[in-house]
Amino acid sequence: MRQAFAITASRVFDGHAFHEDAALLVDNGRVKAVVARADLPSGIVRQDVGDALIAPGFIDLQVNGGGGVLFNNDPTLSGIRTICEAHARYGTTALMVTLITDAPEIKREAIAAGEAAAKAGEPGYLGLHLEGPHLSIARKGTHDAALIRPMTEGDLDYLVEQASRFGNPMITVAPESVSPDQVNRLVQAGYRVSLGHTDTSCASVEAYVEAGATLVTHLFNAMSPLGNREPGLVGAALTSPILHCGLIADGFHVDPVTMKIALAAKHGPAHIFLVTDAMSTIGSDETSFDLNGRTVYRRDGRLTLADGTLAGADIDMLSCVRYVHEKLGQPLEEALRMASLYPAEAIGAATKGSLAAGQDADFIVLSSDLNIHSTWIAGACVHGAATAPSRAFA
């Protein structure tokens, strides 16, 4: 059993409210309480971080790579470890390692790696997000059209068989390539089913929600736009109390005005949450990398194929939080919730996303100018620095 300790700061945000001049009590990897500094029990080990903010660690449900590793190209336990370590530098304490559409043998290797990471209790590993191959070719984005296909009964049987082996299971599918009955079987097996890469109509989404789909993958991207006569998945997502929506807040994937409109339109209990859709470039000096035999180029904060198609994102979660707060004008507490509480709710991670008593002691320490001071997972410091680089916005 690990020793209990307290970490004190000028402010603690517990996921719901701020506490001034407060302390976070941690015992055996779990949150014991948030208390006033003056109410700390005598004799407890203390660490003071001064004029700083303690907040729940970020949770990213769509991470394709980091630290120079793209999961499609290195579907191994060591690849997962590198990705988790890279994103911890930017405050992410739990993430869904994401496999972009690929060949069946790569999916098998990825699931085996996820199973190994789950068994090892790899810090930061939450589960696998299988993004494809059962998508719409018309809305493929950077996914390889040659690998996209409808879901067969064999595919479904395999996914159901593997569901409990690799942590939290999540899958993105398009109605064009799966049926509501198939979605229901996935949900019954434990998958969180997300709709994306689709031209489906708003009306057709209802059948998939009734079947158990509860998320939308990177809202606005790789889906038909909101129309005056056909709202599509965007319209369904913004008006549904059930569909949780991932959003890439980098200023390239979605215009800031569009983001503001979406945030004003969407009301709970399901919320818009932040995802990075990060590729291998995060935490590395890569200028290009390969995906399914094609080169992806890194230029001026964007990742694109040779034809200019966006290919994932070159952004970390801290930078997404800062963008939403500084450029979109969201209160800091709401920006933090979009990166912690809301994704935890979306994936059903009941012990994560806040600093309530009994929760996992996954938290970050932010300096007064919103840079990372340190990142903690299960009460252990996994990254500590005066600052960590994050994207600056003009």
C-alpha cells in the first residue's frame, strides 16, 4: 500500500468547482478528499506546488500516436507505452489508443497489444478505439478507401469475442457499412459505439441510437454538413441528449465560429468533449510519416496528405483546452471539463474525470499561465517539469 500524501496549491478544481488555498489528499492511488489547506491532518506528507492549479487529468478518446510512434505502424505494447508517455507530457492521464482503418492482420496485432497493455496495467492506457474499417467511402477522410468495407458476420463475431480483452472497447462505424442489429450486438458485448465518417441522414441516426450508439467521432469532420433540409449526423448529434460528441479544437479541422455555434447548441446530459486525433508527431520533431503506404506531411500545425487532405491532428490536449478557453471564450472550468469529466462520462469511465473521493488520483498541476507543471496517474508523478511545450495561439 502506498503512503498517503497531500498536494497543496492556490487552487484545486475537482471537476465541478474550484477550491481556493486547498489540498488534494491521495491515499493508495485514489482521491481521499479535497480539503482546505488549514484542515490538513497533522503528520501527513505534504507537497506544495505554490501558485498553481490542480485539476483532473485529461482523457483523450482518440489518439493515433505520439512520441514518434503511429499505432498503425507499431501495434505493440512498446508502441502503446511510447504513445501514453508522450501524451502524459501534456496532461493526458488516460487515453484510447486509436487504430485507423488497416488490414485485418494489423487489427489482430493491435488487439493483442491492447490486451498486453491492459494486463500490464500500463499507466495512461484506457483501451482501444477501432476507427474503421466499416465506414463510408464517400466520407473516408484520410482512411484508405481500398481497406474500407461493410461489416460481415465474421467481423462481428471476432469483435464480440475480443471485446473484454483489451480494456475499454470503442469502435467508430458508419451506418452505410453496419446495421442497427450489428451495432446492438457490439453494445451488448461492451463496446462504446461511435458514429462517424458518414453521409447518413438525421432520421436514420435514431435507429442507431436506439440500437445503443452513444458517441459521434470528430464532430463536423468526415460527415455531411448541417443542411437546411437535411440536418445529417451533425443535426442529430447537436440535438440528441444521448450522443456525446468528440471535437478537434485545433482551428484547422473546425472553424472557431462553427465550434462556438455547436457549444451553444449542445446541451446535456451528453456533451461535446475534446479529442486530439493526434498522430505520431506529438512529442517528436518528425516532419513526415507514413500511413497505409502514403506520406503525411507536417507543416504549420497541420498534417496533410500530398493532396492536402487533413490526416489527423498535430495538437496535444493541453493546447486544445487553451484554444477553447482563450480563443472560444469558454470559462476555464468548462474547458477543463471538456477534457476530463465529459470524455469520462462518454466512455463510462466511472472512476475518472473528477477528483471526488474514491476516484483514481489522476491529476495535473498547471502553472498560473496554464502550462504543465506535472502529471500524475494513480497518485504517482509520471511527468514533472517547470513547463511542457504546448501550442501558442496568436
